[in-house]
Amino acid sequence: AQTVTQSQPEMSVQEAETVTLSCTYDTSESDYYLFWYKQPPSRQMILVIRQEAYKQQNATENRFSVNFQKAAKSFSLKISDSQLGDAAMYFCAYRDRSNTGKLIFGQGTTLQVKP
Amino acid sequence: DTAVSQTPKYLVTQMGNDKSIKCEQNLGHDTMYWYKQDSKKFLKIMFSYNNKELIINETVPNRFSPKSPDKAHLNLHINSLELGDSAVYFCASSQSGRTDTQYFGPGTRLTVL
């Protein structure tokens, strides 16, 4: 069974600095998707970034980028120029290409941004 | 013009009651999901429907019964509520295909007293 692990329960970063959140996963599949979702105190789940496993190029969305290491089964999220609004819980998620399409989530990392 | 909406956002009820949570999406997606987020913030899939057909039914007590009247709606009915059912329930939707990213509703916080 696939699993997703986020080993950092909490992280903090100074405003305007860069922070990296870690995620590792376990799967025997070769084609799958990986996601980072943000959950602010409002509890809304917001998609931050998506990576398709067959693409070697790391995904980037403005200040958010990933370091996707397929062989190591690692998918870290880098937030550059951190802003106060980035403070939230961040979830790494995995989805394979089966018809079920279910997301398997990590435990989450709470990010604190200090002014 | 909310993409995925849920009602109610908060639900407080007594043990043993029956309650429903409704979900609607206006994204034209063909797949909808229910996830449960427990008190430790862990998120887990409960059910999924594709074109009104049940395709995922995780090990959820049969007190939970999803119903999909059409592709845009997926409701969750819970019978004989228990204390352990207290959680946040999220509805999500996606369009099946290669890039079927799931979009989430605002969540329903269920508190069972």
C-alpha cells in the first residue's frame, strides 16, 4: 500500500526567508501524481502545486517550487520569500493512476511565519 | 460562484441522531469524494463517486451512506451518530483524466455531544 510521510510536524521561517518542507512516499507504481495542499486556519484545502511523476522537470508556481527526486521517492516543497499569509498546515499527497483517484495524505506540517 | 460548496459548515448534534451533509460542485467534474479529517488533522478518503457510480468505499462503518443524485451533487448521510464521528468532513471533486486535480469544499465541522 502506498504511504506518505511528512517527518516535520512543525517548521518556522522568518518573513522573506526561504523554507523547505519535506515529504517522502512509498509506492511500487511508476506513474503517479504528487501534490502539496495548504490548509490555513480557515480550514479550506488549497492546491499549492502539482507534479506528474513522468515529468522530470520540477514544478514551479510563483514562489512555490518542488524538488522531486523520483528514485529517492522524495517530494519537498520550497517556499521562497515567505509571507505572513503562508502560515498554514501543509499536506503532501499522492495519487496513482488507477480509476479510484483517491488522494493519500501525509500527516501535515504546520508552518509558522515570523514577522 | 463557489466551485465546491458544502452545507452546513458547522453541525452540532447529540449522539444517536441522524444527520446529512450536502455537497455541490459547479465545475462540471464527473468525480466527487468525501474525506474525513480527524482531530489530529489526518485526512483520509471515505467514498468516491464517478458519474454517480460508487468507486471507492473505504473501511467506513455502514452508518455512513453516500448518495449521488447527479454528477454535481454528493451527499453524506450518517445514522446513529457516535462521539468518534466528530471530525471535519471535506467534499472534493475532479474531472477524471490525466490531470484530475481534486478541488475541495470548505469542510463541515461535525461535533457529536
